[in-house]
Amino acid sequence: MSDRPLGPPDGDVAGILAALAASGTLTELYGREPTGRLDPSLLRRILGEADAHGTQGTVLALLVQLATATPLLAEAADSPATSRLLRAARDGEELLALAATDAASAGSDLAALGTTVDLSDPGGDLVLDGGKRWVTSALTAGHALVLARHRPGRHFTSFTWVLVPLTAPGVTVRPADTELFQGAGLGHVDFHSVRLPREYVLGRPGRGLALFARHMAVERLASAAWAVELCRRVVADTARRLATRTVDGTPLRQSPSVRQRLAGCAVRISALDALWNQSADRIAARYDATAAATLKALSGMTVEHVLTECGHLQGADGFERDGVQRLRAEAAVFGIGGGTTEVVLDTVAERLDQVLGGPTR
Ligand SMILES: Cc1cc2nc3c(=O)[nH]c(=O)nc-3n(C[C@H](O)[C@H](O)[C@H](O)COP(=O)(O)OP(=O)(O)OC[C@H]3O[C@@H](n4cnc5c(N)ncnc54)[C@H](O)[C@@H]3O)c2cc1C
């Protein structure tokens, strides 16, 4: 992997994807024929560069596209329409949304989702009804991968992914009512009798949750990589600011209690980084759900601690436009999006012996 810059520093997500494709980085990330697997170190580098130069919203959209939507599509695309879209995503020409969180249920209870896909039409069409909320890139993507149920009940095999053009008749997209996450294209999507050819079903019906679990593991890996980069940047910025602010002639950066608090942040970030390095290959190659849940839990807790400490240490200046307090509000998503800290801790609790036993057992 070369050290050349990966994309334009300040572009929107579509511009960054086009630049990543033009430089060959997307091919390097997925291989020439994407199968659903990716190079975790390269993904981390891309997100790190995006974090250094872009808004949090842009990084979020990039993360969903690169870590989750494109790999899921790569694993499931088996028709001319879905394969065409995969090629467009690989070539940096198509931004995708991934819509799992349902309008009819708590995001933490995926098996209760209410969006339905009717596959019984004798003419071979599918019909989609329901709604999704808090979808990254809903306003900017051309298509969404939508998790729906093809039969009632909570059974693992009742769910199916459908590829939905966001301009199809019956699809309505509304912006999410938030001032946060600029560049993420956050929105809510409603489906009213959306009729599509059967080839828009992604993979075999019933594989929805299995695919979700595999690719959500990689999203958790990616978001932990982003968390490390973001926290490092915030602590370094906070230390710099405190070096120039004095109390009784001494820079605050030299205050013993400030030094310890910054050190406490650095130790937590180092622990997250070490766990990331330890688990990256097993998550990226084997979709290890326990390792991904452990990493996601630590990442949510680390970001919360670091942003709270640094927000406090930056004093009133932290409340400036685009200051650390806004970043802190956005960074709370590390403990919510892609599975709340409580949900991933539930997974860890179920596999406590395995987690305590370490990675080699
Ligand atoms: C910026 C942003 C971007 C997002 N992008 C996407 C996207 O692209 N696609 C998508 O599908 N979704 C997306 N989401 C939605 C996200 O995945 C959900 O918010 C998440 O799954 C939590 O669901 P919820 O918000 O409905 O919270 P709920 O499930 O209603 O949970 C609310 C709170 O209840 C508590 N809780 C939940 N479960 C438990 C439990 N088991 N034990 C104890 N306490 C619990 C937690 O404190 C939790 O925060 C996004 C969200 C945000 C904020």
C-alpha cells in the first residue's frame, strides 16, 4: 500500500468515492472481483484520512458505503440489475444507503421490523411496504439496500434484503430533522406498494439477517478504526490548546491533573487501537461477531470518555461553531449507530467465557 493521498481532502462523499476509484484504491480495497471481503488496514487508512479532512457526516456516509453496503451487495448480487449496481459502486459511481432501522420498531429489536416484501406475485414482481428511519445517505444515494420481512414472526430466516431505487414510484424520502452530521444525507424513507422486478431481491430470501450480521461486524470494525483516529485528533487538539492557555503563568497543559486526564484518554485510545489490531483480521476475514461486539462496546465507551474529557478541558471555546461540543454530540453516535452499547454488551455477555479467554481460544 503506497503512502499517496487517497482522495480530495474536502470533497463530498460522491467526490471522494470517484477519487478513490480513479486512484485504484477501491480495487485495492475489494479486489478486482469484489466478493464481500475487504482489506481492513486500507479501509482504516481511508477513514483516517477522511476524518482528518472531512465532516463527521461525510465520514459516516463513506463508512456505510465502503464497510457495509458495497460488501453486502458484493456478497448477495446475483442478477443483472444487482450486479450492474455493484460494478457502479466498485467504480465509485454509485452511492448506496443501507436501511435496516425500521419505522415500526426499536432499532435494537431488528427481528420486530415491520417493513414487508411480498414475493408471492405470480407475475414475478416484488412489492415493498413500510418505512425506514435514520438512514445515512438517504437524501444523496441512488439506491438503498432495504431489510424487509417476507414472512411474519421473529425467526432468523424471515428476512430478505431488497435493492430499491430511491426514485421508484411509491418511495418517499424525507430529510431527518437535525443540524448534525452535515454531508451524511440523513433521512427517513417510506415505501408504499413499491413494485420492482424480482431480480431486485438480494440473494436468497431468508438470508437477510445472516448477511446483516456478517457485514455489521465489519461496520463495527470500521467504526472502531474511525473512533481511534477521531479520539487521537481530539486529544492532540485539546493538548495544543491547553499549552497556550495559562493559569497563574503556567500553561494548563502542565497542570498535573490536566496531564493525567489527557494521559487517561491516551491510555484508553491505545487500548482500543490494540484491540482493533488484534481483532481486525478475524472480523474482516471470518466476520467474528463476538470480536466485533467487544470492539464496538469498547469503542463506544472510549469515545464517550474522551469527548467528555476533552469537551470539558476546552472550556467555553468548545462551544464555538464546529467546536468540540458539537463534535461530542455527533460522536455519541459511536454508542448508538450500528448497535447501541447495551446491545453489543448483551452479545459480549452471552459469550463471556470466550471474551475472557482471549482471542486464541
Ligand atoms: C447518525 C445516525 C446514522 C444512522 N444511520 C443508519 C443507517 O444508515 N441505516 C440504518 O439502518 N440505521 C441507521 N441509524 C440508526 C441506528 O442504527 C439506530 O439508531 C440504532 O440501531 C438504535 O436504534 P434506535 O435509535 O431505535 O434506539 P432504540 O433501539 O429505541 O434504543 C434506545 C435506547 O434504549 C437502550 N437500549 C436499547 N436496547 C437495549 C438493551 N438490549 N438493553 C438495555 N438498553 C437498551 C439504549 O440506551 C438505546 O440507546 C443511524 C443512527 C444515527 C444516529
